[in-house]
Amino acid sequence: MVPEDAGFQVSPAAGVLFDAYEPGGVYFATVQLQNVGGVMRGLRLLPPASRYFQVSLPRFPGADPTGAGANELAPGMCAEVSVCFTPDTLGDYADAFAVQTQLGRFEVALRGSRPHPRLSLPDELQVSNEW
């Protein structure tokens, strides 16, 4: 969650959710980090801890495509971060990457969670004890 005084707005605000995946697949999503303050702000990413999520270097507007030499955003501008998810089971995954700025640090949630199976039973069951 991003504190109000962080100087940045994250989109999607709730973080990244991968909800349709198969083991062995490779899935991508994009996170935007917008400078909502009134001055230039630098940022640095701290990667997720698990091996199932990876993040790219931030892509700054007008910067070299490799991201070299850029690490500040003008007011109103956005940097983009690519998130890669590589699950090895159908299980649930949770992690985060951190964004460090001059005003502090905040985390962006990363989750992989498929809809869980639902078992439905009638209100009444008739069971026989005969073998």
C-alpha cells in the first residue's frame, strides 16, 4: 500500500494479481509509478524475495530504452515496471517489490491466485448403512 505522503501513485492501486495461470507458464503485467508531487523525484526498486516474481528496471519517459542514466520523474510523469510471474504449481503466491524514494519506502503487492474450487452439496443427504 502506498502512503499518501509517498509522492507517488501506483497503478494498479491494489498491486498486481495474476489469476489465470498454469504451471510452467510465463506471465507479464505492467505497473505504473506516477510522480504526484510538485518536484522531480528519484526512485529505486528493491526486487521481490521469491523466485516466482521478477521486476524489470523502471522505464522512464524519454530515457534510453535500456533505462541507463534515468532515475528521476518530473511531476505528473510515470515510470513503468514490468512484472514477470513464473509459477511452478497451481498454488497461491504472494510477494512484493519495494520502491525507495527520497520520501521513504513503499511496497507494491504481487499475487498469484486462481479461483479456488467450490464444492456444493444439497442441504440434506441420505446415507445408508448397508454394505
